[in-house]
Amino acid sequence: MPKELHPLSVVIRPLITEKATRLGSEGKYIFEVQRRANKRQIKEAVEKGFDVKVQKVNVMTMKGKPRRITGNRTKRSPAWKKAIVTLVAGDRIELFEGV
């Protein structure tokens, strides 16, 4: 059984991109989360951290991109996990407003 994560350490940072800004008007917010976090832990972390009600959580693991180092050698940047959180109608996260 995996070790439990503290709810406030699950969400690493919000992702502010053009797509994330567009989805914000639909009540969907995008976060970078811990790789070992599951949907239940992400839902609990967002509800506790932002005092909102979460309706649905979608997660995806983003592959690391290849980076060129000295000469012709390449190395991959680390993979990371992204979560798209859909809130119940009427709830908003004020952190994203006015971006």
C-alpha cells in the first residue's frame, strides 16, 4: 500500500497557460501534482486548500522532453503529472481570476 501524502503537499503549483485560462471560464482548473498522487488525494487536496467542491478530476502523466547536453548526448527532463479539476457549478478559485 502506498504511503499517504499530506493533502497540502499534493498540489505543487497551478499551471497558467492559454488553455488553462480558457478552461477557467468553464470551471476547470489545471494543476501540477505529485506523481504518486491519485484522483482521490487530488480531490481532497483541492477541496481543503481552496475551500471549493470538486466534481471531477482528470489526470495525465506528461513525458519528459529530451534535452541536449555536452556534445551529442541527450538526457530526458523528468516526467510529471497534470490534473484537470472540474468544480461544481458556482464554485470558483480566486487565484486564477484576472490572469
